[in-house]
Amino acid sequence: MIFETLWFRQAGLAFGSSIWASSLVLSGFMAGLALGNTLAARFGAHVRRAVRLYAIAEAVIALTGAGLVYLFPVLGTALAPVFRPLLDHPWTLNSLRLLIAFLLLLIPSTAMGLTLPLLTRAVLRDEAGFGRVLGALYGWNTLGAMAGVVAGELFLVGRFGVRGTALAAGGLNLFAAAVASLLSIWESEYGDRATQGVESTRHRTPTPYLFSAFLGGFCLLALEVVWFRFLLLFVKGSSLAFPVMLGVVLAGIALGGL
């Protein structure tokens, strides 16, 4: 989540509007999470070395997440030859800029969306414990995200700057990847036994529940943008209002998961 607040800062510089930046980052981030979860649901049953794939995902997050922090400020200049013919068509120009940034955000956020399902598969030993394992991992993962938002805005950015904070966040992701790589060595010896208890079974798709989840996510993201707008009236600076809003939302999600 440190990366999300940094992307918001850099996207605001690139697009000149904190509202556009918050909408772009939130939608791109959540779309990537959804895509990562969908890929995990579709192909997770065929993954035999979940920890190894988790390490790869963390490395992708580190490289692309920090890379976007460096890329956003120069994105307009780099794509000037593409944008120049569209200067007389502002709607088309802005739509293209947002689409390109959105697609770039999908890369690290999709990798983020893969991490929790992969961790759940690595830890889970039988279907009976699925809810407990998922709730614990989701809750602690979200608490870590909340801590990253608060620490990034209140301490790291002021001390190390935006780019330095991005490198620090990338370093933490690489550290997680290294630890997971070491664990995958252990998993290679005991992985077959660990995954025997979790066999994939086909169930009827619970369409009403999926639709309800979709509506819940839609409302939450819409409310986050509204809350961000209101916080701008009370908190000095959009760079502080965004992490405050995000931190409160993540705290509630974490408590619900735990």
C-alpha cells in the first residue's frame, strides 16, 4: 500500500488533478487485484509450488511498483509524439492518457492480487480450515497495508522523499521474495504432501453472491472517492487526505477479516 500512496502523488503531478489521480489509482489498483484473484481462482488448482510463485509475484511488485514512481513524472514527455496530434481533442487526449496509466497500474496490482490466494494455498491444509486461514491472512495482510500507508506518509516520504520511499518499499518486497524463495526450497521437499489435502473440486458458481460482492466493491470504491473529496475540506493537502482515507478504510477491512 505504500506504492498506492506514492502512485497517487506521482499521478497527481502527471494529470494535474488530485481527484483524477485518486480515481485512476483506486480503479487501477482494484482492477489489478480483481484480475490477480481471478487468475488465481482460474489456475490456482494447477499450481504445485505456490510459495515459489508468490516469490516471483513479490519481485514483480518491487520492480514495477518502484518503476512506476519513476515513470509517471516523465510519462507525458515520453509520449509527447503520440499526444501532440490530439491537442485539439482534449477528451480523446485525456482518455488516452488515463488508459495508458491505468494499464501500467495493472501490472504491479495484478501481481499484488495474486499474493493472497497463493499464500492461502501454501498455508491451507484442508478445506475445513479455509475460512479461518483466509480470514487471518487477509486481516494481517490488510493491517500491514494500513501500517504501510501511515508509515509511508508520516515518516518515510518526509525523510527519504518519494523516490527513496519507493526504493524502500521495493526493498521490502524483494526481502519478502527472498524469504519466500528460501521457503520454496523447503516446500519442494514437502510440497507434495502439503497439497494432497487440498484437491480442487468443481462447484456451481454462486452468481447471486458474486453479484453482491461486485456491488459491495463498487460502493466501497465510490465512497472512497467521495470521502477523499470531503477530507480535502478538513485536511490540509491532498497528499495527506488520501492516505488518511485509505488508512481508515484498511483498518476497518482488517478488523473485519480478523
